[in-house]
Amino acid sequence: MTYRHALIVALLAGAAPVGVSAQQGAPAPAGSDEGAWRNKGAPALDRARALVKAMTREEKLAYVHGLFPPMTKERHADMIPSAGYVPGVPRLGIPTLRESDASLGVANQVEQRKGDTATALPASLATAASFDPAIAYAGGAMIGAEARAKTFNVLLAGGVNLTRDAWNGRNFEYLGEDPLLSGIMAGESIRGVESRHIVSTVKHYALNAQETGRNILDARIDEKALRESDLLAFKIAIDGGKPGSVMCAYNKVNGDYACENSFLLTRVLRDEWRYPGFVMSDWGGVHSTEKAALAGLDQESGQELDKRIYFGKPLAEAVASGRVPEARLNEMVTRILTGVIASGLYDDPTPASAQPIDYTAHADVAQRAAEAGIVLLKNDRGVLPLAATAKRIVLIGGHADVGVLSGGGSSQVRSVGGVPIEIPLTKGAAASFARITYHNSSPLRAMRAIAGNAQVSFVDGRDPAAAAEAARTADVAIVFATQWQTEAQDATSLSLPDGQDALIAAVAKANPRSVVVLETGGPVLMPWAGQVAGIVQAWYPGQRGGEALARVLFGRVDASGHLPISFPARVDQLPRPRPVLPAGVTALTDASSNAGVVDTGDLAPFPVDYAEGSNVGYRWYAARGDKPLYPFGYGLSYTRFRYGAARFTGGATPAVEVAVTNTGRRRGVAVPQLYVTAAGQGPLRLAGFRRVELAPGETKKVSIAADPRILARWTAGSGWATAPGRYRLTLATDAQNPVANGEVSVAAGTQSPG
């Protein structure tokens, strides 16, 4: 989702009053199959087909393209400023679709709906760092509940694009570099949303891996590599979450735009995966009528953002002339209605007016996610958790006195409690719809609340010398370092901005018991890593981020997160050390890249070659024999764990069984990980994981089975298969630190991704 600069006036012009949404109950036409579509026990597909038979062609055509409320000339009583609106068919009980961005909560980016706040989850990377599917499900269910209470019924959530480049501006919205972890966590989040009878999406299908030039780049990758990486993540998410919709991406994939790519939309999604729901476009992502419709696009979203309304009059003319068969139009509407019915929305429509929301309970969901996703990267000399003997603690920088940073773009939530800092952008591709925003959750305030007799002070960090002097007289100095990232723009550097590296170095020199808390949207370089005693990766920690950080820093809860992405030591370790640009172009200006909805002018689509193939993230480092600064899966704890003798088994379902003991004095969380590889199959791959909470001295026996979708491989002409033979299983605490290895025989015929 993106917004043109010209939209800002329309977005802030105010909302139309909420009216009555399309509801069931109107009489069906005589001789219709009403009983078939009203039969809640019938398959969603059969009910959808019966409804389509009862619709006129005009009604069907109206349901395959949606309005963008801030720009549309159409007015409807129940239409408010939001992502999208598709009028329903009241006589058949077909609901109006009211769409909201919702990656991290019900979004309201530039407060187009005055006074409308929502609960803000931490960045999706924090959810992924929990390695806890229950955390992902709870977050999705919370967002779904708030959306329903606000009368929305389609949520543009479920981002599952793999982190291929550390500088991607939307990495914080996604779930990391591994297809199994990303797919499982996205699937659980989607399942949580749909548990509230809300249609969820999975996005952005596929290879939306950089924001620079995303409307005109051509992502090029070998088919086998694509299937075994990004497409595998989508398949796992779809298997687990059963989203009502898939959102196709802006970019091209191997020569065709994703929203008119028959390989992606028909061959893989429809024919091979048997996905029954519908494909919606990203906003401004449609480039044709006939090609898109015949390739498998079912609904044009935010039509006013496209160069023309391709699925409006042009589609009507194409159907009338036979260039697009009537059967294809019927299929498009059938798939939309299948997603609507399967989600429960048809039988349980959203309320006509806003309902009460238990924001306190929902804030607890956000805080638990933040606490579980905060990663302890370094802890020399036991500097953390903050001991009772620390009487003078100074917090430095990062606006830690007032709040915590949030990522920008369509996922921006105007959180409950207000916005202590909001800085409009004066330039850049995101200037029309993103602001540098902080949630009102002060780490300083939260730490003072639980610090007992300790004195907790704050220095803004603008003057490194003053900060160093404050650190010198403190027992512990904690620098809050920030890096703001946003949709529509990529990071120009992996170094911390605004001289923060120098600030950290000065503080570390003044006080050896210095800790850095990173509020970033992804990996950053750490030239000071060897100088500080502690490093904490907090991501964008959400609405209760200050409280979550205070509890982790003081040891009220264990530091239990594990990295879902690798952190490089140097930029030259990465497959691409900077965003790829068109040939001869040194930067994309506002004129050529306006909030992502690009007026390309003379710029032609340009290639981005993903030569690393399926070796994404930790597999890239392994293939090169290289080591990142911190590997995928890495995370420390405040306690210690002992792993017993691991027992590896093969056969149809390879697995490991091991006893894990907490040998420390604190309750803690272990995250054992199972990796697998076979001869000739390249670097190891994450095949399973568990999150295990243990009391001091407690032992639990843990069994982790290798996911059969990770064992399978795709071969041109043969499809998916698991080759029989000897496989190496590795029990590890992260991608580079094994606990035990074992070789087992694996049987052929294990379930494949489809």
C-alpha cells in the first residue's frame, strides 16, 4: 500500500459518517440457489458458486475492483478514509469490503481518521524473534478483533517476504530470512486474524525484497531457487493460515509484473498449490486488463492509484467482446467470495457501527510480544540484568525519555496513548504518507517505576562529551540507538545515523559498563561492539516497548529472543552492498519514485539479479564459509542451559530428541533449533525449532521433527521430491553453533510443498 503526495490533502479532509454496511436478509431472486449459499455446512467454494449464479454481470464486475476512499469520486455512507472499499450486494448478503492496512495493528498512517487510535504491536521481526507461534497467533487475533470493532473486514496483513537485503526499508514488517520460520509465524498471524471472521491477506507475492524502484524493478531468479526460498515461505504461510486473499507485489518477477504473472498466479498458486481464495493487487500495482485477468488477478485494489481503472470499463468491454471469457469473470468473483465465506465473514458480518475495545488487554498482547522478541546479543561481566547494586543508571539518546521508535509507511499505527514525537518528512519517496513517529512508551518512565532506590536519569546524547561525562559517574550507562526505516525507501547505509556510532564510542570509553539498546528496523553495523559490555536488539518494540524493555533490562523476564536475520560484520559480506538502481542512475528522486506509486517517466524496468538463489541469509554465509557478526537464531539468556545426549532418528519423519536443563538460578527460555542437509544439497536449512521455558533446575525432554517441506527439493520436469539417503541433522542454538550432529537415513516419499 502506498499513497501519492497529492493525497495528503484528501486524507486529512475528514471522514464521512459511518453508515450501515451491507447485511444479509434481503430476499433472493426467484428460482435462485439460495439454499446452497445459505448452507453453512456446505464447502465455501460451492456456496460461492451458487452466489455467483445469482449475480448479474454488472454486480460481478463491480466486485472485482475497489475504491481508494481518499481519492475516489464515489461517495458511500459507510465509506471512511482507509485503504480500500468494495461495495457489496445487499440483496444477496454479499458484504461490502472495508479494507485496512494492518501489518502491526489497524493502521491510520497520517491520522486520516481523526482521533482513531489502535494497539500497536512491535515490528514483525520482533514477533519472529520470539520463535513462538503462539505470540504470532495472539497478535493476529488482537488485530482482527480491533479491526472488526472498527467495522473493517479485510486486513492487508501477513507480510512474508524473505529478508534478502539488510537495507530493505520494509524488513521490519516481515519475518526474517528463513522460509520455515517466516512461513510458520506468518501463517499463525493470519490464522489469528481470520479467527475473528476477518479476511486476511498474505503479501507481497513475490520477491518484494527492496523498496528502491519497486514499481519498475525486475526481480530475476532461477526457478528452482525461487521455489525453495520465497515461494516456500508463502506456501507454508498459506498452509498454516489459510488466508482469504493473496496480494501480488509491485515488482516484476522474471520479466512479468507480479500482478500479471501467470507463472506465479496460475501455474503455482492455483494449479499446483490449489489455493482457493482470491488474488488482490497491491495499490497501484496493476498495468493491464486482459493480461492481468487472464494471468490470475481477481481484484484490482485502490483503483484510483493505477494509471487507469483496468478492471472497470475496460474489463466490461473485454468480457462483452469475449477477449476475457465470462467464465473467467465468474471465477474471479467466485474466488473473492470463497475467501469471504471461508473466513466466516459472510455468515458473521462486521458490525454496522464501532464497538468497544479492551485496549488494556490488547496492550498486554503487544507487551508480551515485545518482551519475547527482545534479543540479548552481548552480556559481558554480567552487566545485565541490572543488579540491585546499580544505584546510578543513566539513559542516553534515542528520545528514551518520551517513547520508542516506530517504523514508517502503510503499517504505521497511531497507537493508544498519543504520539510524543511526530516529524513530517520534507523529501524522499515516503514523504506523502510517512512520518517519523514514536509511541508514547517511555523507557525512562518505565525503568524508574521498577528501579527501586536506584536513580535513573536521562541525557539526550546530542553532545557526546556531555553524554560521556554523565556516563562516567554512573554505575551503568545505557545508550538508546535508533535507525528509522520506512516503506517506499531503503536505508542508504547500515551505519547508525546522526553520529550515533561516535556517541556510543565516547560513552563506552567513559564507562566500561555501557549497554547499547538498538531500536532499528533490521541489522546495523556495530564498529563499537568490542567496546561495550552489553548489546540489546529491541527492534521497533511497539506500544508498550518502554515497559517491555524495562522488564527485560531489570530481569523481570528472561532475555529470550533469537535473531530471525543475520547481522553482518561488514557490508562486503552481503550479496548486494547497496540497493540496486537502474543503469546510469545514482539515486531515484521524488520525481521518479513518489511514495512507491511510480511515474517512471523515461526509466525502464531494471533487473535485480538474486544470484544467491535459495541461499538466503545464514545459508549465504555458510556457502561462502563466512561468519556474520551475529548469526541467524542467535540469542543469549540470563540463565544457562545444558543439553543432554541428543537422539537422532530417520525414516519418514527425521527428528531429534534431547533433554534440556536450566542449570542457572533464573527462569529462562531455551530455543533449540534443528538444521538439516544432505549430500549435494548445499548449506544446512532450518527444519524445526521449539521455544521451551524452564524453571531453575528444571529439565524437559524436547522432540523436534524435521518439517517434510524442508526436506523436499524441486527439480525441473519432476517437481517436488524427497530423495532417500543419508542426511545430516544438527541440533544447534543458532545457525553456526551446533550442540550435536547425527546422520540418519531418510525415506523417499516424504510430504512435499505441493
